Amino acid sequence: MTLPPLDIIPARVAALSDYEMLARERMTEEVWAYFAGGAGDEWTLRENVAAFSRLPLQSRALRDLSSGHTRTTLFGSELAAPILLAPVAFQRLAHPDGELATVLAAGALETGLVVSTQASVTLEEIAQCATAPLWFQLYVQPDRAFTAQLVKRAEQAGYRAIVVTVDAPVNGVRNREQRAGFALPPGVEAINLKGMQGLPPPQPGALLFGTPLADSAAVWRDLEWLRDQTRLPIVLKGIVDPEDARRAVVAGIDGIIVSNHGGRALDGVPAAIDLLPAVCQTVGDSIPVLMDGGVRRGIDVLRALALGAKAVLLGRPYVFALATAGALGVAHALRILRAEFELAMALTGCTEVSAIDSSVLATRR
């Protein structure tokens, strides 16, 4: 039997990791496998977190901190800190309010939220509750006409960017989910995809090549088509190869998110933070580069910015906070991360985000 969400955050919750046990007590085995698990043997899932610990920091003393702040601007939107909430599907699995609780917390902390194509609440309902910037994460669907409608809906609802996930044309081999027998329960669905003429999902272990699913997977020329569908900035999420990053710049893409899909797509891919420097070096200052995967502390945010990222996206930790205490939990988790990030900036001598560079790392890259 699972426990109900909390109305008060326990005093013992001091770090994002403290939410994991509390969330586990409030999720079924199947739902826990969905949110906490990764692909295959989950090596990439573990590496995403472990790789940050291989980046020691260089502290600085006697710096003037009187004018310090963490504010930053992305695609014309000002954020309280270079932190956004990553797209996570089916959030009503974690809490009855789902994405509506998350967007409320995001607004309270002036934090951008990237809303999943597979959200369990409509794009419009989420937008009506938003007081901070919203971006829409897009899976290009086999039904391109329906995909265009999704983009138009997001644009009309006030979303400020389209984030195209490019690293998961199909789901990874998620053995933990298979073993737990995960399936969506009644009342939770990808509500924004209702009415789409789609393809049946592949069965675990089914072959891919030569199937309609493989034949309809998005390719580079689909980005040209997408550009014709919207005036919003287009950001590619899931770029990890420098050549793909170069091609994105040539294609006129507005931004990149270095991501291995949280270790949920292809197991064996290096940690996102280890892939970040090469992509940033290739892109230079031409477009902003963000990253997600493994962020658990404010010092991780600092490390990512030191290696060239303009911002990071937080994933699993805020879902665990959502499961624990709804909007209150998500807001508290963001507050913890922000406070840790500010402290890390202060102790490495940085008083604004633009001042963070490789000099904050004890081992320069």
C-alpha cells in the first residue's frame, strides 16, 4: 500500500536525494520502475550522476559578493536561475494534480517548465496556470498533420519555444519497467495525443527495422518542415555528437540540449556532463547549449555552466518531490537547488552567471 502525499515537508529533507525514499513510499512498484528506471543495465543512468563527482571545484576567497545574483535570460525570457524543469511524461502517475502542481511550483520559483508531448494534462490547462515561461517538448509524430496541430496549439497557448526530442525515435530497452509489468492505469493518458492517427506501440523485444515505426522516424529534413510550422525558437534535445551539433547550427536551429534521455534510451552512452564540452566547443557562441542528466546538487549546476552550458534541466528529482508533496514539494526542491547553486557561486568567487567558466574547476578542461 502506498502512502498519501504530504502537506508539510519534513525537516529532515535537506537535499534533493532525501525525496527519493519519500517518493518511493508513495508510488506503486510499477510507477517507481517507470520514473526511477533506465534502459538496459542502467549503466548510463548511474554514470549521469557519478560523472559530476569527477569534476572537483576550485574555491576562491575574499571576493566581493555584494551584487551577486543568479538571473539569466534564454530566448528572451528572464529566469531566476539557469535551471529549468525537464519534460517528464504522465506526471499524474506521481501525484493526482500532475503537471498542474508542477507548473504552479515553477511559477512560484520563476523557473521555466518544459511540458512533455505525453503530459497527462492538456497544454492549454497547463498554460492557464503558468506564471513562468513554458516550452513545449515535441516528439515528431508519424502523423505529421497532427504534429503541426500540436505545435500550433502550443504557440497559441503562449509557449515560448519548441523542444524537439531527437534521441528517442523509439523507447529504449527498459528492463526494469518490463519486470515490474508497467502499464498506464485508467485515468492517465497522453491526453494531448488524443485523436491522432498513430501506429501501435512496438512490443518489448520486437524487431524495428522494416516496420512502419522505423520508416516514419523523424530525420533532418523534418526540421525544415517544422521551421515552416512555427515562429517559435526550435531547440533540439538529445544532441550528444559534435557533428550533429555542427549540423544543427547549419540547419538554423536556435538551441541544443545535450542529453542522453536520462539514461532511458540507449544504455552505454557516456554521461551527459562528459559529452557537454565537445558539443560546446563545436557550437561556440553561435547558439545556446543546455544540458540535462544527473543534476542532483547546486554544485552540479555550477559544473555544467563551467563546461559551457547556459542552463541545466532538472528531471527525476522534481518528480520525486512532486510525488512526495505536490506543488509544495517541487517548489521546495527548486529552492534547495537554487540555494546550493548560489552558495557554490559565492564560494568560487562568481557573482553572476556570466562569470562562471572553467576557472571554477580545480582540474581545467
